[in-house]
Amino acid sequence: MAHVLGQNQYGKAENRVVRITRNGNRHEIRDLNVSVALSGDLSDVHLTGSNANCLPTDTTKNTVFAFAKKFGIQSPENFGILLARHFVDDTPPIHRARIRVEEYVWDRIATPDNNARFIGSEQVGHSFVRRGTEVRTSEIVYDGTGFQIISGLKDLTVMNSTNSEFWGYIKDEYTTLKEAYDRILATQVTARWKFGFTGVDNEAEPNWDRSYQQVRKHLLEAFAETYSYSLQQTLYSMGTRVLNNRAEVDEVRMEMPNKHHFLVDLEPFGMENDNEVYYAADRMYGLIEGTVHREGVTPVIPVA
């Protein structure tokens, strides 16, 4: 029976690179986790053991660090574009590069006012605190002709303490869930969005950092402002809010686990629980997923 080599790729995963830009006493930090995957004319590497067309994964790792020094890191997307273009355009056997980037955000520790300076406060320009669990993500794919850029975030935890209901659903012999007319709605958002940008014909890059902040803002505002009858409805409202306000985005996909909060029965203690005390369930949870895209756009963000 004949065997055929199918799709394949290789690269160095999870290269942690921290780039510090020093402007006098005031510093800036970009903290990335970069994964490189390359594919192309690589059959002989698998079939004969010849490495003539193989760019070592160690070289891809070194390139990440060298590019951080040479070009700096303007944004995860821009850095990924530089890397992808280099690997494909400068290495003939490589026809496609996929760069995945996670960014860990550091906030500057607030400077005290001039009347309350503490010893060593002149150093606050390089004092930072890492922001919660939220992670910024990017995936940059380049095939020599154009780019596909998918940005996103994960582990963005949000909660509405009211303005959420869930009732009118199908009930059968196994249904025990009680209808809720005032409930907590909490979720941990994973969102990815695809840009219309392809880089063809010297197309100008979007302002990646501003776009990220604006998309995040609209996701949060839609979550807060939607009177929700289901997490599915909230997901759709969040996606449409982004598309209505960010012309550079063509498609949004979200994964939103329903972080259930159940009212604790306080009657055994002679107390009434008026939507005040809840048990936060860790597992199991409902997982709500969906894509919202512009009419005429073919969705490309993978369904996990």
C-alpha cells in the first residue's frame, strides 16, 4: 500500500521575547510569546532525510530575538508581519509562514503626585505591574502574495450582576433548571477577529494597537449595555457592535463559557437570599460559541 506525505509544517514554538525601549528614565515593555510554523518544499526532509531545504528551528528562534532588536516591537501584528515576510521571501524553499503571538500586558505603576513623593520615586518610569489574566493574541499567515491577520484576546473575565434572564426554553423529562428572571451573567471571553488587510499593492497597515484597544472597548461596552435573555444573544450583540464600529474588521468569533452562579439556599439558617449570595460553580459549564461576519464575507477563523 502506497503512503503519501500530507500537510506538514515545522518551527520553533513559544519563543518568549521581552523588548524594553529605553527613553531616558521612562521605559516601555512589549512582552511576547512567539510561535513560528513554516511549510513549503520540505518533502525530502521527511522522505529522504535530506536537510538541504530545512531552515533550522534554532534559526527561527534567533530571528525572533534579532528582529526584536533590529526593528523593535510596534505591535504583535506588525512584528508577526515582519517575521512572516522574512521567512517566506528570503528563504526560497519556504512558501508559507504562520506566526502566532501572545502578548502579556504590563501597566505602569502610577506615579505619586509631587507633594507625596517617596524615596526612589524617580525610578517609577520603569516600574510595572502585570495586568490580570487577559492575554492579547495574534496569528499572521503569509504565503508570498498576501497576509491573513487574525487578532484576538483570551481570558477576559466579565460579569453583569443583573439585567440577565433565561426562560422559555425547551423542557423535557430531564429538565430541572428553573427559569431565571434576574440572574448573574459571567463569562471568560475568548475572541478572535479577522482583518480585511492583505498587504497587497502596498496597502497601509491598520494601527494595530489602536484597533485592538477599540475592539476590546466595543466588546466590553456591548456586554455591559445588552439586556440579556441568553449568552448567545449577548455574543451576537458583542460581535455586531465590533463590526458596526471597526471597518477594518470583517469577522468576529467568540467562545464564551457560561460561568454559572447559583443562589445559595439560606432558608435553613432562617435567612432570605434576595439575589445577594451566590455559589460560583467552576465546572461544569455551558460553552457558547459563534461567529459574526459581514454579509458577503466567507468566514475563515477556525472552529475549534
